[in-house]
Amino acid sequence: MHASVLRYFVCVARAGSIRQASEELHVASSAISRQILKLEEELGTSLFERLPNGLRLTRAGEIVLSHARNTLHDFDIMKGELGDLEGKKTGRVRIACLDSLAIQFLPDRVMAFNRQHPAVDFYIRSDNYSQIFGFVADGEVDVGLTFDLARPEDIRRVAGVRMPLMAMVGKSHPLARMKAVTLQECAQFNLLLQLDNEVMSSMIAIELSALDRAGRTLVATNNQMMLKPLILNGTGVAFFTPFGLIEELKSGDVVAVPIAGSRLQDLEVGVVVAKRRPLTGATQAVAEFLAGELKTFADEIQEVLAR
């Protein structure tokens, strides 16, 4: 089976929709549909259940998906080895990361890596921390950048840095003058919460409920960029690591206040890969590069917070 056909199949299986796979792959839906039907004909079995709201893998489809992922991974390793013969890193590296890292950290690092290894390209998606572990374990991505919290046994950490969640407020907000705040003090003000983030939402909710204070959630969204202007103008209190707001912290427009007496101070962010899956040369290089850059960026953040 041709590699491109397997990539179509894997993408459709992940998306649960030919239309969505078409958007991700930038390939016409009709072309993907034809290839999936041709693959089913070749194998003599249905790989998907056609449902009103999308596609779902059959048991045969699950078997083919496992094979396809392994085959594509081996194919990528082979391409990397061919590149090594020519003294260059080649291939695609798939990364899943926290939303905040996609805003400030990764863009500059991708550009820097590209200058060193122009034959490597990237597929990058952002998601919540537990989903990222799943993507790495299942082979949907090669490298994860996520909270190192309840890490599964089949995931290996390449590097990690301490990066606590902090109360983020605009410079005009009353809490900006505080050296540290409690969650109970934060809950006296409007809260700006990020959806689809179990670390933040569940831990904060649990700790606030223990204090018998839920606080008023003025805005809850899965888009950190939407919350940024609300933080800047002093509308409320948000809870983030400093990663996604480093420029605003440098300028003084946003103040990061430590949260006293909270487990949120103990969080770490790490670069992770699958423990038992061999890495391509490009993936190994990217993981090591990001590990070093993550430590450098964390040191830079600590200098900014210490001012």
C-alpha cells in the first residue's frame, strides 16, 4: 500500500471525517474518498462505519490503523536514514503542545531549527495535557510539550522545567501589587478561565470548593488569545504559566502573582516522546533541540519574574 494512501487513511481515522481530513491534508475530499474506497476494495472489508455524524473505525479498520501507523513510522525512519547518508536531517516531525507554547515558544524555535535543518518540516497541533500524552503514545505525534503530570508509563520525558500556574492580572488590577495571593483572594474578582484544560480547571475548582468559594467566572474560553486583552485591561484574573505571556510580562503590562498554598506551584512542563518507539533522526534532533530551548526559555522567564 502506498504511503500517501496510508496517510489519508490515518488522517481520516483520527478526524472521523473525510471533510476534516481534507482540510488538514489540503487534498480534495473526493480524492481521499476514492483512495479509502480503493483501499477497502483491495483489502476486501469495510474499514469505517458510515454514520450520520461522521466515520467510525470498524474492528478491521482498527487493525489496519495500527499497521498503517507502524508502516508510516518505519517509512519515516527509512527516509531519515537516507538523509543521514547525505549528511542532513530530513522528514516531518509531528508535535503536540500546550496552547501557550504555540503562542510564544514554538514559532521562534521552529524558525531557528529550520535555519539549521531546512529539509525538516513540521505538523503542530495544540491540545490539553492529557490528550497530548495520548497522541504521543498512539503515534499520532512524535513529540509532546505538556505538563509533566500523571505521565503514563509508556511515555519518556526528554527534559522538563518547573513552570507553575500563576495568577495573571493587568498592571492596574488590585492584585498586581501583591507578592503572592491565595485562590480565595483571586475569587473575590472576576475569573477568566480556560476551557479544555483539566490541570487548571479541575485543580482550581477543587481548591476553591474546599474554601467554599467558587468565584464568578466572567469568561470561559478555549482560546487563550481571547483572554489576553481582558487580562491587560484589568477585567479579571486568569491562571496561566508565564509561557504565553512572556512579552507582556517583560513590558510590565501583565503581572504574574504566585499562588500561595496551592499545588499549582508544583507543576512542571516537559518534552516527551514514546518510550518504546524508535525516533527518526529528525525527531531525535527536534526533541533534543526543544529540550535545550525549553530550559533556556524557563531561565529567561525566571529572570523576568524576579525583576
